[in-house]
Amino acid sequence: DIQMTQSPSSLSASVGEEITITCRASQTISTFLNWYQQSPGKAPRLLISAGSILQTGVPSRFSGSGSGTEFSLKIRGLQPEDFATFYCQQTYSLPRTFGQGTKVEV
Amino acid sequence: EVQLLESGGGLVQPGGSLRLSCAASGFTFRSYAMSWVRQAPGKGLEWVSTMSGSGTTYYADSVKGRFTISRDDSENTLSLHMDSLRVDDTAVYFCAKDDSYIVVVPAAQAFDNWGQGTLVTVSS
């Protein structure tokens, strides 16, 4: 199975800041990488697919980049609703594994 | 609007069985693969099982042989039958819609809609 490792596991930030979350794959996965956001007590929400494709309705302050084994999710100008846990997921091979999550806190 | 509504969770003893259901609406159910993803208390997301629109099934090693996924395209319903439940199966189980008909790897596929989840607690 492909292991997905996110860093950091948690981070503290303030409204308006820019943050970056990193996701590393244990083997190359091209750009077959998705990002999800999960607010407390809520279902996950797909933010970005195929490494960098922003989903409909997702604010442009979110962006994804990377290929191969290293990927990043950037949020420019954090908003109060962005404080949540973010997960990466690879779809290069089965099982389609998730990272352990990065919690973004105030 | 896509809606996925899970039901069937509850408290069950180790070794017991439970059946989860997911009622789907707002899209052409038969045209998409559907999945179950779980989240143990305070933990991350773990893919459990997928059934493609063509009926092919996939399972995580941790549930293979114990869980059975099925779908009723006439009722727009996805199910997960869970046998031989263990304490470490305790989790919120989410129903998720794939954005494709079949599962292909490698491919740019994703879980584009999720239900709110149903809690399964396995405890004596």
C-alpha cells in the first residue's frame, strides 16, 4: 500500500495568514492526489482533485501543487471557516489511502 | 443537490453483525461508483469498501471477508453488511459518492460528495 504522510500534524495560525500543508507519498503517484477538508463534526468535503484542480464552489484562496511524491496545499488569507482538518488522498493505486490529517487551529 | 443519508449505526457486541444503509438522491445513482469510508474516534479517514457502477467490489484488507458492500440501483441505496465486528471497527461510517462509474487506477478520481455519517460502536 502507498503510505501518505502529512506535515505538520497540526499547526496554529491566525485569520488572514497564509499556510502550507505538505503531503508526501511513499512512492511516485504522478498528480493523482486529492485534498479534503473536514470541519469538526462534519463530513469531509472535496477541495482539490488531481493535485491542483479546484472544485466548484471552493474559494480561490485554496490552491494545490506538486507531483511525484511531494504535494502541498496552500491557503492564502485564512478565514474563520478554514480552521479544520485537512486530508490528502492518493488515487494512483488501490487501496486509495489517506494521509493522517493536518489540523489547523486558531 | 446531491444528498447521502446514512442509517443503521448503533451499539453492537464484539462478534455481532450490523447493516448500514445509505439513501442517495440528487444524481443518477446507477452511473457512479459508491464507497464507504470510516473514521475511528479522534482518528483520520480510512477507506473501507467501494462498489463500482458495474458491480465490481473492492475491500480494505482490514474488513475483507467480514464486510459485504451492495447496492440497489432501483432504490438508490448503498448498503454495508458487517459481520464478526471487532472493537477496532468502532467508527463513524461515511457513505461517499465516487466521481466515476468504475474504479480505475491510476486515475484522477475522488469522493466528491459525502454523507454525514453513522456511528458504529462495538463494545461489550
